[in-house]
Amino acid sequence: MRSPHRMTQDTDRSPEAPAPTEAPATPAPRYGPYDSNPEWDNPYEQLAGLDDRAVDTFLQKDPDAFDAFETGESPAPVPPPPPAAPPRRRPRSAFRRALGHLSWGAKITVAVLVLAAFLTLGDRWAVLYAENKAEESLKNAMNLTAAPEVDIDGFPFLTQVAARRLDTVHLTVPDVAAGRVSLAEVSATGHDVRISGEGLTGIDGADIGGVNGEVRLSFDDLGRELGASQVTFTGKGTDRVLARGTLPVVGHELALRADALIRRDGDRGVSTEVTGMRLDIGDLAVFRPGTGPNDGLHLTPSSLEKLTDETAKAKALLSVPAIVHALGVPDSQIRAALDNDRELADLLGTPAVVDDLLAVNLVDLAAAHPDVLRRLGIDPNLLDALTDLTRPQLADRLTLGFTLPELPGEGDVRLRDVRVEPDGILVRLEGTGVRFGK
């Protein structure tokens, strides 16, 4: 169908008129997706040739194409759809990225190291399991208040279990009761340990070829253990312990001094010989328990020096016949000293008289003249308590000896030597053929 406009142009041209020279045809602009048909060179014909559904589809695809069609402009090119995003890949870990750059030899080495790490971890777990089982068994067998500490040496451990033989085992037991005292620590090392039983969980006994260890008695614990919290112990030399402190006696705090000689007692015990025991009543008198010539209650040199200034006490002392007789001084000289203070001072300053007065046992003096002690400033009740405190009783309070506790198995464990150190008593022990369990 021709459009009316083209028909009008054909009727107006006369037949006689020569045909005008036509300019080269300019190709008609293409509009929309349907301009590819050369027969549709009229845009209205193109539009008329479209049914409603085609127009709707055309406008839905590109709404701006119609506006471009009306204005004669070329429609804007439709941008192609964005390319589909590739599937997201899971990022590799740093370890996998590092392995990706390694050679096959290096990867094999890494694999071997990882396997060795897992084997080592398993071996250490087996050691911890065996140590915990041993600690529990020893605690029950030795009736301990705290579990001991067991350390098994040697690597790998599982190969030792398979061979039923351990290289070295260390044992540490704190607070072991040993009679009147508690040992601060007992440590021992067993060598050439042969175990019995099946597998790791079936170990039921051990046979130790050789044992060496140490036993330590702490000075810090001795006061609590001996019930004398006011007494401290210090080491002197390699075999002597000094005890210094106070001891309450009938309301009086008496200074205590004693020396303890530490010795080995057989193969399993440590003995103590307490010497030099004395109780000081201020600077007035000294009490030494016992029945020897130097034992008993005696005045101190400083107290005799004070007697020259305290004439009343001095005259009270010289008025006792037993003392006068002990001095061996003529009665005339005693009477002159009692009548003249200067004569009294000269008499008490004589070295021979001083030595004789220091040798007088006030215990014997108090038996016949109890008032003399009161005049000298000594409580008679204190004297009674001191006479009841015998040497064995006082020595027992300061005894540091002990005996090694019995082991729960068989074997020969004995003391090797005893040594006094600044912080306690150290005992070395050794043994052979020690057997535990089955």
C-alpha cells in the first residue's frame, strides 16, 4: 500500500516534462528493530505494519526507542547485560598457600614432621597417664596426706613400655611423717626400673635396680612439730644445731639455750644428743637441769656485781651459814663485811669469793632458807617448777631425731650420711632391689 503523500507527488508531474535528474538516494534511517526490511522505507508504514503485541513488546524492550522514533534520532544502544559472576571459590588457608609453593621433597618433609609431632604428643600423653597412676598408687600404699610427684625420664616412653623397662624415674614426697617430726621432703631417683603387667594400663608392679635420694628436715617446721613455737633452730657446722628461744614456766618467760648434736643412728635413723641446756632467769640466775656439779640454779657473774650496790641482798646472802661455810672465809671477816659496806664490797670483789658464790646451788640453799631466794628476787614457785623440769624432759622437747618410714615394698634402703645445712638437716640415702606391687 502506497502512502497518500507519495501518490500526490506522482500526479503533479506532467508526462511531457523530462524526468529530473535524481540525486543519489540517501539510505533511509533505520528505526527500531524492524527497519531491517528494505520495503518499509516509510516509518508510518513500519508502524502500521506492527500489531499491538509487537508494539508492546518493542516498548517493553526499550522504552526510549519510541521517543527516538518520534524525534528521528537514533536510539541509544542498549548496554549488554553484565557478565555472570564466576562461582565464588573458598579461599585457601595460609598453610595451603604455603604448601602450594613447596616442592614435593619439601612437602614430604613437612608431612613427616607433622606425623612426628602427633607421635610425640601421643607419647607425652602416655607418660602423663603413667605418672598419674603411679602417684595415686604410692599415695594409697604409703598412707600419704598429699599425692607424691612422679617424673619418668626417657624418650620415647612407649618403646620403654613395650620393652617393660624404664631408664629413670624421679619421686618426690612432701610432708612424710617420721615419728615426732615430719620430713619436709623426700626425693629419690630410681634407675633400671623393670615393670610388670600387660600394656600401658595393666602395669601392676616395678622392680628398681638402684635408688639414691635425699631426706630434708626443715628448721622452719621444727618449732611447730616439737610444740615449741618460740624456739628457733639454726645450723652450726656440719653436725650441730643451735636452739634459741623462750620457754614459759609458771608465768615466767625463761630464755632457752641448747645445742643438739646430729648423728646417724644405724641404717635408717637419725639421733640427737642435746647438750648445753640452760634456762636464764633474766640476768639474775641460770638453771641447768641435771644432777652434775654445774647443774642446778646458780647466780650469774652480773648478778654478783650488782650485789655490791644492793647491800641488803648481799647481807642476806652472807647471813646464811651454808654460804659462809662454802666460802671458807673466817667468821671475823664475814662480821666485818656485815657491819661495814666498804668491807662488804671488798669481800664480794675478791675473785676467790666470787667463784665460790657462783658455785653455790640455790636449789640446795632454798631448801633450808627459802626466804633467801625471795630476798634475791627469785620466785620460790619458779624454783619448784624448775626442779620438776628434769633433763630428759627438756631434752625430749628439743630432740630432732627420726626414723625413715617403712617403704610399701621390698628392698634395702639405708642412710648414707647426715649433714647439717643452714636451713635444715639433709640425709642422703641409697638402696638396691626395691620392689613395689607385684
